[in-house]
Amino acid sequence: MIKYIFRRLVQAIPTLFGITVLSYLLMSAAPGGPAKALTFSANTTPQQIARVEAELGLNDPLPIQYLRWLLGDDWMRWDSDGDGIADGAVIIPLDADGDGIPEPPGNRRGILRGDFGRSFFYRRPVADMIGERVAATLELGISSLTFALIFGIPIGIFAAVRKGGAFDNVTRVGAVILNAIPNFWLGLILILIFGSWLRVLPMGGRAPSSILSGYPPIYERLEYLILPTLVLGGSAVAIWSRFMRASMLDVINQDYMRTAKSKGLSNQMTWFRHGARNALIPLATFLGPSITGLLSGAAITETIFSWPGLGRFGVQAVTSQDYPVVMAVVIIAAVSTVLGFILSDILYALIDPRIRFN
Amino acid sequence: MAAQSAVTKLDLKQKSGTVGLSLTQLALRRLRKDRLTILAMTVVIILAILSFSAPLITQALGVSPTRTQTDKTFLPPGSPVHILGTDDLGRDHLARLLYAGQVSLRIAFLAAGLSLTIGVALGIITGFYGGIIDDIINWLIATLTSVPLLFLLLIISSVLRSLSNAPPSDISLIIALGFLGWTGTTRIVRGETLSLREREYIISARAIGATPWRIMFTHILPNLFSVIVIALAIDIGSLILTEAALSFLGLGVMPPIPSWGNMLSNSQTFFTKGVHLVIFPGLLIFITVLCLYVIGDGIRDAFDPTSRD
């Protein structure tokens, strides 16, 4: 088992490597790039831009820039005698720009060690700002996933055991409709009805705006969670219920179901004790992809509901061309997706003894 | 003797309906009987015709999607001249919806065409050759699909924004959507190709010396027709949703060019003044996508060889 987990983790390395290269290349494809975004002002002199570029290491070759971003540069260029001037270096020469003055030693730790750089816009470490927003995204993600499972799985079971019946048809149509509704529009309509017309639910945010420091415990602000959960979890209900239905239909035709029935068990007993329990197993593989869906959806849902999470942070960063933040959000989303896939594979292998680890 | 001829007759009667028809002809016949799919196709075609004749319609009504009228803002639907009312700047809502439809449909159709071309070509090649090409493409797919699509589009559109310092044009949006959306099609086509390449007629084609390209594109490709048509309908639908979401977030089609997505961008501020501005664009996205999904489903059923007439 440990060998299996280890192998899955090793297999993920090329994918993760690809993600970092892809996003780094995309970001550096922007002409002018970070320096231009940082010095965007009418009265910036070319000298100032050049200084910012040198500080950011933009004069180095692209592979070195990538390495610095990934692994940091505190090991590439260091200061052993503590006078603030670099006296040792690998990969990057001591005097890279050739002006005769050695550059200061590196102090970046690289994204692999959790250093995502500083936000251009807020001038604060990106990692800190991410840390402040993770909880909100997790809160919304977990509540949406719970909502999707609580409704999706029973709907799938009942649709399968009464295949072709009224319930099956209604839920099938419902699933197609939920998939076709643009979820930002669904959010707007829900805000319009419950927030603007009926005034029973807040129009957005995560807590009353009067609170200045910290968030009250979740049970005191449940009303803020309802609409975002409906929007983010709604399409997930559709997907989970269809998946559960298909899985349940596979199980229903198995021999052991007939055996269970023929030994005199009631229908309900066969469906739930023998059917649903086995039909749930393949759903483990679906947890990984559903994390991707939740994260993608979070960007939109959080923006509509002014939910202070990572998705909204990412969207704002794109608008303000805050590259370190954009990169951090993309990398975090990608890594959690890859880990989600691995986790669901492991879960699948754990709960289904028929799966062998080799 | 009599019994035997009765059997033959019965056999002929059963077969006469379907005998001599190709899978595609059978599918078309089934489609013609599928009222829901026909209805969905009609709706999409009508929407497309209306959108692309927007200049004619607006001229006939005497309205314009760009003319702002400060004295006629937030007119409700049913107002004289402005059938669906006006927006916050007094522009005619119907005219804007029609022009937006043009933009949204064009982007979705072209991006779907692009992603399908890439997806089918890569799928056939990887399925046919296997080996290292297959490994590389699979790695690329795993990488692309592990970044949530919207975030990938966010980076690309931020790069595109800074590239030109101008709002991304239709073309760059189409390219971005097309180059990211091919992974699903590639997977399906690869699977189909894997099973097709073991068929006897492919082996015979090889035996008479057909080149790999000839086998891939004249023997395998036509057999993927149904898969491609289904993927096209579903792709266009989901691309309309993606484009709308991007434009809504202010990263896709940029105002003043209207798209169904960006018409909803500021709609939260219209809640009290003009609810129609929130309802119609979303409704049009919803109806179009729903119809495309229904069409995709209908075609899938029609091409399903196990389904009965």
C-alpha cells in the first residue's frame, strides 16, 4: 500500500513540473512583464524600469529565472561574511549585469518552499495573503461538496431503482437544466430573489460587515453560506446524481443482488444494504475531478457573492495584472487538483478490495 | 411449405424498413422522429438567424445597440420602439442582445471548430501510433486538465491583455478557448481509434500498402463522424458557458462590444431599476446551451447502434 501511494506521488511529479513550466512560460510571455506592471506610471523613467528589472532578476536567462521562481535564489548567490554583498555564487555569475558591482545575495526561497514572492498590488508576501483566504474557500468548498453529496447520492439511487419512472425522468431533465444554466446567472437570479426582493438572505459577503476583526463561528453566519452553496453545489448535485445513478444501475444487475432478493430480503434492504454500498465505491474516483470543478466554480461564485476566498482573489489579481498572485492561485489550484486525484485513487484502492496495488 | 413462406415474409417485412441503410442514414431517420431534438435544433437555428440578421432587424425597428439616450435609461420591456426596453445608458436592449448573440455564437462555434480539429487530429495520431507520442500527449492532457480551466484561461487572458494593451479581440479569445478545450475530444477519439485500428478493414488497407496518413484520415476519420458531431454540439454549449463566464468576469469580450456574458457584468447594480437587464441575457445563454446539450444527446441516441427504431 505504501509502495502504491509512493508510486502515485512519483507519477504526479511530471504533471506538477509541467504545470509550473506552463504557467511560468505563460506569465513571462507578457511583454514588459512584471516590471511594466510594477512601474506603470506616466512619469516612470527608463532608469527606474531598468532598476526594477535588475532587482527582479529579469535580465537573467529564462531557465535561471524559472529556477529562481521555483527553488529560490538564496542558494544561488550568498553572502558568507555578512557585509550585504554576495561573495559566493552558483548558476548565476557574481556580477550578472557586468556593471562591476556584485549584486546583493538572494533572499527568495522559491515556491517549492512556500515563497510566492510579493504581491505587486498590495506589496505584501503572497503566501500570507493566500493564508488569509484559504479558510473562506475551504468553507465554501466543503459546504458545497456536502450539499452535493447529501442530495446527489439519494437522488441517484432512487432514479436508478425506478429507472424510466417519473422520478428518473424529472431528475434527468433537472440535471440537464442545472448543467446548462450559467452558474453566475443562477447566482444573480438567487441574489435578486432572496436578497433584493424578499430580503431574507444577505446579498453577499461572508459575515456582517460591521465585524472588523475575525469571523464569528460559522453557525452564527450560516445565512451567508446558503446562496453561494446552492450555486456552487447545484451543478455538482446534477453531476453526482447522474454518476450515482449509472453506478447503481451497474450494481442492480449483479448476481448478488438477485441472490439477496431471492433469500427474501425486502426491496429497500437489497437496494441500500447490498446495492448502494457497492455503488458508492466508484464514486471515490470522482472526488478528485469534483475538486477541480469546485475550484473553477469558486472563481465565479466567490466573485458574485463577494466571498473573500482564493477564487475571487485570483480574478482580482488578473484584472490588476498582479502576476505573483495569479501564479500562486493557479499553482495552488493545480496542486490541490493533482493531490485530489491521487487521494481519490488511494481511497478507491482502500475501500475496494478487488483493486490490487500492483 | 406454407409455414416456411410465412416466415420468409415476416423476415422481409421486418427488414424492409432498415435494410440497405448505412448507420448515418439510420441515424438521420431516427433523428427525424425525435421531436425534442428537432425542436432544439429549430430553436438554435432561429436564434442564430435572428442574431446574424441583427443589422436588418435593428434597422427595421429603428433602434441601435450603441446609441446612448440619457433621457431614456432603464425603459421597461414593452416600451414604444424599444421592445425589450433599454439599459443603463439608454441603449436598446433587444439590439444589444442580438449583436451579443452574434459575438457569443461566433466565438463558441469557431472555438469549438478549432478545439475539435486539434482534438480529433491528436486523438487519431495518438491512438494510431501509440508509444512515445501517446505518452507525451497523455502527459500534456494530464497537465492541462489538472489546472482548473478557468484559472488557465485567466492567466492567458491576463497575458493577452498586456500583449496588446487593448482588450482581447475575438480572435485571441477563440484561440485561447480552442487551444485549451481539446483534451476531452482527444481522449474519446483516441479510445475509438484504438479499437478501430484493430479492425479487419484497417489490416487490409495496411496489406495493400496504404500509408499511415491515408489510413488515419480516409479510413478511420469517417468512422468517427458520430463521435465528432456529438462532441461538437456539447463543446459549443460548454464554450458558450465558458465565454460567458469569462466575459462576465471582465476578462473575455470587452465592452462596448456586447456579449451575453458581459451584459451581465454590472447587473447587480440594476436589481432595483431594470430587472429585465439581468433576466434576458442569462435566459438566452441558458436556452442556447440547453438546446445544444439536447441536440448532442439526441444525436448520441440516434447513432447508438443498440437503439431500436
